[in-house]
Amino acid sequence: MNTMAKADCVCFTTKGQLVIPAWIRRQYHIERGTRAIVTATAGGILLKPVTPALIDSGFGLLKPKSQGKSFDAEWADHKREERKLEEARHARHRS
């Protein structure tokens, strides 16, 4: 399957959201609620959907941190920290 042969144009909303074309969603098995990893690269924005196929292909690549926390616990900590930073940013703009 040659993923580079076909392209589409999308538009960002005022919230920075965009709609992934249906043919790409089908090709990468992206369903409602699928999460994605967004990375800033030298060439632009890289968007990788976190699907069962991606998880299967990367199984065993990540080593647990020395704290021994589960991925769920690490993710919850990350989201809490992210929320604190976002709240602080909003508080600065309201002042």
C-alpha cells in the first residue's frame, strides 16, 4: 500500500481541529475516540494514530521507568501536569 501516492487538503478550525479524510481513517483503522501522538518535526507535523496495530508493532520497545509505575499511572501523572500548566496559562490570560 503506497500511502504517499494520494493526498488531500484539510482546513483547521478556530480551535486548531481538523477532519482526517475518510479514506485515511479507513486505511489506518481510525475510529471514534482513537487517540494520536502529535510530534513537531523539521518537516512539519507528524500525526500517528494510536491503534491496536501501532501498539502491537511497538510492543516491548518501551522500558518501564525506574519508579515502576504502570503506563496508566504515568499517563495520569502526565495529564495532571498538563492540566496544571493549562490552568496556569489561562489564569495569566484572565489577569
